Amino acid sequence: MMPAVESGTLEKRPPSLPSVQTVTLTVNGKETKLQIAPWTTLLDALREYMDLTGTKKGCDHGQCGACTVLVNDKRINSCLSLAIMQEGAKITTIEGIAGTYTDAPAGLHPLQKSFIERDAFQCGYCTPGQICSAVGLMNEGNAKTTADIRELMSGNICRCGAYTNIVDAIEDVLNEKAA
Amino acid sequence: MNSFTYTRTEDVDTAVLERSSEQTSKFIAGGTNLIDLMKENVERPTRLIDITHLPLTSITDTVNGGLRLGALVTNADTAYNEQVIQRYPLLSQTILAGASPQLRNMATDGGNLLQRTRCYYFYDTATPCNKREPGSGCSAINGFNRIHAILGTAPDNSGLGQPQCIATHPSDMCVALAALEAEVRVTGINGERTIPFADFHRLPGNTPNIDNTLEPGELITSIDLPAKGFPKYYAYLKLRDRASYAFALVSVAVALEMDGDTITTARIALGGVAHKPWRKPEAEAKLIGKPATKENFQAAAELLLAGAQGFGHNTFKIELAKRAIVRALGQAAKLEPTA
Ligand SMILES: Cc1cc2nc3c(=O)[nH]c(=O)nc-3n(C[C@H](O)[C@H](O)[C@H](O)COP(=O)(O)OP(=O)(O)OC[C@H]3O[C@@H](n4cnc5c(N)ncnc54)[C@H](O)[C@@H]3O)c2cc1C
Ligand code: SF4
Ligand code: FES
Ligand code: FES
């Protein structure tokens, strides 16, 4: 017989109503006050409370990269971060990527253009995460070779297997930047 | 997830005090392990104390020529730190073999030490697990145990009896820290202390619910690397089911000092095989004063795996670990390429 989950070290606690609090997030340059419970992840805050549904939920456990966003210009998995922990940080989602690239005038980010040119997707579900991750990769500046790009993009799974074109798209932009 | 309250603290003393005033509270750093486990109801803290704003985010020189990694430095910032790359390349390489760039940007050095096992049953609250619920049994011993331990599983010193837990510690970083003989600095309500890395994690014995020797409520403030960094002869070999973004089935960190062809210092630490990074002084001693040859490496590998026990799906790890040790030693001694 399976032991009851309630026994042992697990605490028994009566159900209680969620305690909502005010959390101010700065997303894509805009400050928004949200009324959310402390256990709301950054991913859920973006999707469910701010209607920024570009960021996707794939696994909700850090295993796929679909939820990748930039926090203070660094790529992270928004499913494993609490929104409340990101108060005061600068958050950038796929909705805020266009027009942010300093070398380019308004319009699509070079990576977005390159993904279109290289047809770097099929269903597109992983694409926002791939692009945010690639922006992070460029900010980090550690990818020198094709093999580096593959390794440093390994945190983004593409179920459609568009990897070859994704790597090409990123490589094009890196080469352009270096030229 | 269970309901909890959240506080953010900016200084170490307040963090430690808050933590000790509520037994069921927890510190949260990168959150990459804790939030994952909270979503599965494996961890159910009543309060989270956010320590990411504590002033423990820098890498500095120590008085005895080593390097101090603040507990809240991210894994990425550690791996790409110029001092770490130059003086402790084994550590840099090992960190970069783990997780993904996104996770390494969030994960902290202190949190990495305290990440919990990836045993499937530990994550599944519908199954018995002595680590999650002491006394409920171990589902892995007669279940799927491909990723599980082959060393150090005995319930007590007699080495007899049924193991209580065959989980492995999943960290890569810790394997390098074991080889480098780092020290862990901690602060609790009773003050500060330093724990040698070999004593930080523990074997499961009869209390597999306890992963390490940290007292409840103690905060890791830094990980101190000794002066000796083995920048010349080192290797980290990680074997896994795919080339990247997967935990190790077996991993080997090697750090050597050589005089010509002769080995003068040897450190070998294994990951993925036990409840803690696995070292064996006899195996390392066996290499001292010896030339770097495959035969000598093989002899050390046999000693390191002495007493290893498989549980079915994971029995392949015994031979895999031996071969990995021989190859990693060859790479460290520059007898074979690292790719
Ligand atoms: C999909 C995935 C793949 C991964 N792959 C790998 C891999 O290949 N190799 C690898 O090594 N790791 C891997 N990891 C694990 C990752 O490295 C750890 O989750 C991470 O290092 C934990 O650090 P954190 O800061 O996020 O810890 P948190 O999740 O914030 O905390 C973990 C625990 O440590 C406690 N804690 C944190 N900091 C302190 C402190 N300073 N003092 C006292 N207690 C503290 C917390 O209370 C909590 O109990 C992977 C994780 C995921 C999700
Ligand atoms: S191996 Fe350890 S963690 Fe896994 S089910 Fe057994 S007791 Fe639990
Ligand atoms: S949804 Fe966050 S990594 Fe998969
Ligand atoms: S395009 Fe479909 S998952 Fe990547």
C-alpha cells in the first residue's frame, strides 16, 4: 500500500485564501502594478496578468527554454523565477525585442529578420524563446564558432527540429555584426 | 504550489535571524531547484526569504592566495570570471558542462551545492521515498534506477543490509569543488564556521533525508578555493544521454601536477555515482611517482570503483566509470585530446 502523502515530514495545513500583494514589474520599458500572490511565476505574471502571451509555457520546469526572457539583459527561464523576485529589474520579452537593437532603426530586430529569412521554425512555439535566448547569447559574447552557437543555444528545445536553420539564422547575425 | 509568504532581505544577519525564527521557512536564491520542487509539492516552505540581494555577489582574493566565490554569484558569472578561467579552469569547464545558459544565469554557487537529487521517485509524491518521507521505503532499488548510485549506498558502516536510498547528487560544479578541495563558509545564529568540501555532503546511511552537514537555518556565505588551482593538467569528462543540457550519468574531474611524465599530485572526483562527489585517497596515492600510462590509470580506476554495486538498470555505470576515469586521466595528462 502506498503511504499517505500527508504523513511523514510533510506539514498538514488548512487551506487558506491566496494572499495577494502589489508587485511592480518593469516590462519592455513600462511599469505595471499587479495584484498577485507571491507564488506567481514571472511566466504566469506575463501571460496571465499582463496579456504578454508571446512568452510560451512549454514544460514549466526549466527543461525547454520556451519561457526565455531577458532580465537585466540576461536570458533566464521565466517559469523558474517568481515575479515578486523581479521587482526593480528590467524585463524584456519577445514583444519588446523589436526596435531595441541599438544598431538598427525601429522595426524588427536583426535576429527576427534573420529567423524569417532562414525559415528558422515550423510551428513557431519555441521561437519567442529561441529569439530571446539568441539575444542573450549575443549580449554574452561567448559564441565564436558554429559549435559554440549550438552548445550555447542548447537550453532551447525545438520539438519541430528546426535547429539547423535556427543556428544558421543566429550565425548570419553574428557574422554581420563582426563584419 | 503551497501558499507561503515572501520577504526580501539585504543583510546576512537579518536573513539568518528570519530563517531561524520560522522553522519551515527557506532561503531562495536562483530558485531553479526550489521552485521546481515547490511546483511538485516536494518542498512546501511556509516562507521564502529572498537572499539574492545580500552582498555576497563578488569574487575576491583570499588572504592565503585563493579565491572566494560569494554564495550569490551566479554559476555563469563564476564560469566566465577571468580569475576562475586562468587559475581554476577545471571549475569553469565543469560549470559550463551543467544545465543551460539560461539556468546558469539564474543558478547561484551556494544553491548549486544544495540542489537535491533528480531521482524520479523523489519528485513523485505518489511513490514511497525515504529521502522525501523517511521510513516510507525506496522506490528506486527495485524500480527504474538507471541514473542511480553505485557507490556508498550501504545503510551503515558494517556495509551490510539493504540500502535506504540510492540517489545521486546531481551537481557538476560540486565534482570540481571536491577535486579542488574547496571550503564552504557558513553563518548561522551560533556564528560562522568553515566546512571542508569532503565533509559538506554526506552518504545516505540510515538518514537519506539529510543531504549535507549544514545545520538547519545556516546560510552559505561563500565557497573558498585554495591557492592550488591545477591550471595546467586538468579534465572534466561528463557522460550523458545527449551532448548538452542533461545531467551526468557518470562524470570525472581530474586535477594533476606532473614532473615531466611523472605524476606528483593526483585528484580524481566522480559525479553521478554516489550521494556525494566520490573520492578515494588510496586510488589517488597509487598514481603518485608513477608515469602517466593507461595501465596506471586503469589500476587507479579499479581502486576507485572497488565495492561498487549496481541495482539493475545502473549496473553499466561501473564499467562506464572505469573507462571514463582512464580517459579523463589521459586528457588531463595530455595523452589524448579533450574533445
Ligand atoms: C532542467 C535543469 C537542468 C539542470 N542541469 C544541471 C546539470 O546538468 N548540472 C548541474 O550541476 N546542475 C543542473 N541543474 C541544477 C542547477 O544547477 C541548480 O538548480 C542550481 O545550481 C541551484 O541553484 P539556485 O541558486 O537556483 O538554488 P535555489 O533553487 O534557489 O535553492 C536551492 C536550495 O538551496 C538553498 N539555498 C540557496 N542558496 C543558499 C545559501 N546561500 N545558503 C543556504 N541555503 C541556500 C535553498 O533554500 C534551496 O533549498 C539543472 C536544473 C534544471 C532545472
Ligand atoms: S533513491 Fe533515494 S530519493 Fe530515490 S526513491 Fe529511493 S530513497 Fe527516494
Ligand atoms: S517553460 Fe520554462 S523552460 Fe520550459
Ligand atoms: S518551431 Fe515548432 S517547436 Fe520549434
